[in-house]
Amino acid sequence: MTKLHYRGVSYDNATHGHPSSAPVEHTYRGQHFEAPLNHDVAPVDPRQELHYRGQVYHHQASAAADQVNQG
């Protein structure tokens, strides 16, 4: 089924196109950017620290993959 609803309005998901890789000018929080809406995912650097609400995290993709592969 491709009919979806958002806030009471139904729409057909099959009619939506995919984002283009052509650069688009836009402003976010006062900074001007010119970048495509569609982009490749950046590679994960497990040495990089992530900070969220005062807590420090590290990428744990390999640990998560190990848990999935065990079960």
C-alpha cells in the first residue's frame, strides 16, 4: 500500500521523486550552504568522540554488529 497519511492528509508515496545530487542553495541557522540534498553517508571514525547533552560517546558499530551476528 502506497497511500500514507500526514496530519489527516493522504498522499501517494510512489509519486515522490528522490532528492537530486545537484547543489541547492540554502541557509541553516544563519549559515549559507550550497550542497546537494542527496549525499553519500560519511564513513564512521571509531576514534571520534560524540558529545550529547554533556555525555561523551564513542561509535560502537563493531560491537553492535557483533551482537547482531551472535544472535
